[in-house]
Amino acid sequence: MRDWLVNAGKKGVQPRLMLDFHSTGKNVFYTQRDIDMTDPANFTGRWLGAAALRLPDYEFKREAAETSAEANSKNYFYTRYGIPAITYETGDETERDKIESSAVVFAEEMMRTLLGAEPD
């Protein structure tokens, strides 16, 4: 992956977003803080805010924290590229149909936010 990113960068192609998917005991997004500079600005707050409006019955949390020196993909991508870098965790006990239907909403709102479109 690192080699691919290096080669893409030589061609002027840079990542715009990094999502690292996991499953754990709860539905949670580990993100940068809204005050941390990202391109696009305040991406995560706008993205998850728009998704929450469309998902009133889907419980999830956002845990924003300052980027640390801990070696993980989220910290690497944020530090290296200045892009939103998010760990997206689904709860082990979350109903699978809710994970599937919420994923569609999260994906749609992610693209709207990246493209600068207004939410529906």
C-alpha cells in the first residue's frame, strides 16, 4: 500500500480520505477533532451530522481526539496527507441489516460531503 501511494503521489494523485473499518462492542467513529485542519475542512463533523439526520434510529458515537504519535493508519494518513482519517467501527451485536442500511447512508453522505454538495 505504501509503495502504491508513493507511486500515485509521483503522478500527482493524492488520497482524499482514509477509512479503516473494524468491528467492536459499539458503533463508533474515531476521528480528528473539528478544530484539526483537514481538507476538506470539518469533513467529519459535516459528514456524520448529515448521516445522523438520515439515521434517527441508528445509534452511533463519534470519538474525536487529538492525533497522537501512536503508530496506526489513522494517525499516519492524517499526519502524512492532512486528510480526514477515520476508524469506522461497527458493533459486534448490531443487527446486520442495520449495519448494511446505515453503510449506504454513510457512503452517500461521505460522497456528498467530499464533493461539497448540500445534504438532502
